[in-house]
Amino acid sequence: MASLEALIFDVDGTLADTEKDGHRVSFNQAFQEIGLDWEWSVELYGELLAVTGGKERIRHYLDVFNQAFERPADLDGFIADLHRRKTAHYTRMLAEGAIPMRNGVKRLLQEARHKGLRLAIATTTTPANVSALLQHSLEPAAESWFEVIAAGDIVPAKKPAPDIYTWAMQQMQLTPEQCVAFEDSENGVKSAYDAGIRTILVTTNAYTVDHDFNGASLVVDRLGETQEPFKVIDGNAGGKQLVDLALIESLHGGF
């Protein structure tokens, strides 16, 4: 087994619980802004999350849930404009501090930096969303913590395709055996696994707790803090109560 060199993180649902009270709300605000009567409920958004990528999610909504909508001649342009408006609402929410990092995230990132591990991001969300989240929910200089931020449309095929992980590892000149991936969803696990990464740690959230995480090394409900330890959903945590580098190294080495 190659030595562990890098931790690669998904963003939405993994670094922060952004979906229900962040992205969903921002989509609805964008719809209202241009006079659409669309309203994505918590339940509907859970179904839409099966599709990765915001623009792709809007198109899927029209194809499956709102076929009666009279599509404009330039549908691609309409969707792109709607998504830009949504991103503006979302980044404003982040700037207001409305979306904190998930339990244990800052602790683990600080430990990894202290021990000299390389950090990267592999996500389908836009670069603007990533920047705003890191700056406002972690700390102003947090973008510099990550050697590579692979985000948005930097590759044509989004998760569950492996492309975003493959691209990130290529930029870092690393092999899959040198990396650990952090995800929250079935699509994310498929993406990392098909990119060759075999150590995948999942932190579930309300939308993904019932997903199929086949291929993951460990599934927990959070990374954990001293006063708020994680709950193991699947896998062997070796008696640990926090996801720290010792546990990650053990998972990477196969215990």
C-alpha cells in the first residue's frame, strides 16, 4: 500500500450541510426573482439531489416534474441565467454566516495541515460557491489550505462519473492509492471509487442516510468532536470516537 499523501473532500453535505437550508432556499429565491411560481419543497429537493449539478438539476426538474412549463427558445441560456441568480443568493447567505461547517471538519483540516498532508476538493458545485463557503464558514484564508479545488464544470461529466477525482489527482500528480476521499452521498462514493480510490469515508446527512454506500471504508454520521462523538453506521472504526488522522491512516492501511 502506498503511503497516504492527500485528503480529498466533497463540499455540499460533506464540509457543510448546505443542501436543505442553503441551495434549496437559494433556488427558490432565484425562481421568485424572475417571477416563476416554482417552489422546491424539502421532499422534492431530496428527489432532485439524485442529479448532480445545479443546472442539470433544473433541467431534470423540467423534464420530470414540470413538463407543462413553456420552455424558452434558448433553454440553455435560461437555465444558465437562473443558476447564476441562484449562486448569487447562495453566496450572500454564506457571507451572512448562515451555513456553518459540519461537526469535526475544522478540527480534522487543522490536524491534516499540521501533519503536512495535502488537501484538495472535488465537487460538482461552482467555484464561487466553494470560495464563499471556505471564506465565510471556515476562515478568510481557507482557500489557500487546499492545493487543488476541482469544482463545477472543470470536467464535462459530473458525479457519479469519476472525472472530477481523476482531474484533481492528475493536478496533484498522485495515484488513487495515495489518497483518501470524503463524501456524503452514493453518487460521491461511486465517483471516488471509479476513480480508483479505495479508502472512502462517508459522513451522512438527512438526505443521504439511506443511500447505498457500497465501496466506502467507513460510514459515520459526523466526523465527531470530543463532546459529540460520531455514530458508526457501517464499517470498523477500531473503537475510535472521532475521525482523526490515526483512524484515517488505519483505514488507508486496511487496519
